[in-house]
Amino acid sequence: AMKKKRYDLEKQREKFAELLKDKESLVVRAPHTGILILSTPGLKKGSKLRGGTALGEVAGAKKYNVKTTIAEKDILKVKSGTAVEIEPIANPDMKLMGRLRVDFLPGKTGAFGAEVIIEKAEMEKSLKPYQAEIIRMQKYLEETKRRMIILFEGRDASGKGGTIRRVSRYMNEKHYRIVALGKPSDAQRTQWFFQRYAEQFPRGGEVVMFDRSWYNRAMVEPIFGFCTPEQYKTFMKGVVGFEKDLVRQGTILVKLYFSVTKAEQARRFDRRKNDLLRQWKLSEVDLQAQERWDDFTNQKYEMLKRTHSNHAPWTVIRSNNKHLARLNAMRTILNSVPYERGNTELDYVPEPSVVISGSREVEQMEAERIRSGKFVC
């Protein structure tokens, strides 16, 4: 029996080595939430195989007692240097379902190695200390009667809605609102442009989060012809003064722009198309987002360049990694309010690889245009 076990183990090692040899893809099958740890050309020291199930660890990484089954079915190609989500298959023996997240980085052995990314539940758990701080921040606003407005802007499928849900998850419902306005009515079209947004502004001690805001006029409306060139021009001239007056009168204004790559946006759109629980998110505008990518990029550049100011700066959040985007958005929000922090051991410093100022983003876009002849992101 021991000999047969050893023989099976060697056969499994050979199978892994063959799958990984000279390839930047592999075949994985994940029956439930877990961590997949692989290496090349075979399994590294510390990894084990039992009947086709990998129980692994990587040197210097945390140990996880998580099972993942590898099979030649349910093919998923994983390219070097990319982070992906592996959809789990149905497993009658498992009630818990979720996703397995894998991050592949350049490995010492040549092709690529692998590094553990904590599973979704752990990611959500890591946000809780910051969510607790947001409650303390909210209490400060209530006591001082300060008003706060947070704008969540960005391309479709850039992670705005998911971040808003995490930010507001434990907040006092009496003292915050989420505003996502639809198309203006005929009457609203005859009003001052900012009027329908101003009607939603916070009272003293309240936080209002706009899931898209008046900056629709700077991005979506001119691209799809929902406003005239004159209306766009008037908005771009007036918005800086409008925001300056808001801040001057004591409103805390935070402007977040979520930046996602074209490839990642396409992946998220594909997922929405194939997921019954997410199909409602797709709109006519979404379906054209990929085709009009360059138009959106040009409008993004103009918006950041002309509306980033000292009193109302833009903060750009790189949101390909949703978890890091949510975490760093929370840090940015907390840093904008002078409340007394409860947990002094938390890291409140935004990661420079994720968070960048609007002015710096403009500089990088201009440099990219000089190098390649056009904007990229």
C-alpha cells in the first residue's frame, strides 16, 4: 500500500510538472473557497499531494489548511503576473461556496511561481477595523454637525458600488445616505444644473455618498450626446467655483475616481453577462464602454486636469484589485476628517501603488501620451 501511495504521488508530481512545463497556463478545479498554491516545474518543498488533493504552503508565507482539487476539466488559463478569480464547481458535500483567488508572480525557478492571496472571507475581515473607524468618524460628524459629501466616480465596472457597500456596511443609517440619481426629468432639465444634486446635500452631521455625481456631465454625457457642447463647456467652467463654495462653507468634500484597466473591465462585463445575479448591472451604456474606451480616457484626462484643485482634489484609486481599492478608499476617507482615531495601531497610510493624486495621474497620462502617442488608462 505504501509503495502504491508513493507511486501515485510520483505520478501526480509528473502530471503537475507536465501541466506547468513551458506554459503560462494551468488547469484547475476548485470545489470550494480556498487557497491554491503551485510552483514550477513541480511542487516545492513543503507541498504535499494526497489522492489528487493539494495541501500546500510556500516558504515565508502563512500556512493554510485548505484543500483544492486539480483536474484536467474546468480549464482556466492563468497568465504570469496576473491575479484571477477561479469559479468553484458545485460540490454536494460542501455547503460553503465561494471563490478561490490566486496570484501568480515571477518565480525563482524560471517560468512562474505562486503567492498566496487570502481568501474572500479573510479579505472582508481585514476591512472591519477600518469600518469601525468609519463609525467613529461618523460620530464625530454628528457631534460637530459637520457635513460630508463623498463622490464615487469612474468607468463602468470599476468597483464603485462594492466600495460604497463596504464603507456604509456598519454606519448609522440615520446619519448617512447613498444617492444614485437617474435621468433628469423634463422639469429638472430646465433648472440650474446643480440643483437636483444640491437637493440631496447633507444636513449637519450627515454623510452623503454619490454613486456617480454631477461629473456625469464631464464624462458620460458629452460622449453619448446627452448634453450639448455649450452645456459641457459651462459645466467645466463653473464646477470648480461651485465646489470651492461648498468647501468654504464647511462641507467636507472627498472626490474618488476608480480607475480600472480595459482588460479587467472586459472580464467584469463578461462575468455580468453570464451571472444571473449580476445581469441587472449591465446597461446600454455599459455595452458600449469597451468600444468607446479611448473617448472615456480623453474625457477622464480633461476632467482631472481641469477640476482637480487645492480645495477639492481628486484621488485616483487603482481598482483592478477590488479588495485593495476598498481598503485604500476607506483610508482616504478617514484621512479627510479630523476625528480622534480609536485604533492607533491601524495603518492609515494609503498604498502608493493603489492611490494617486489627480494631478499626478494627469502627469502620468501626459507622459504615456508622449511615449506611445495616446493615453492608455
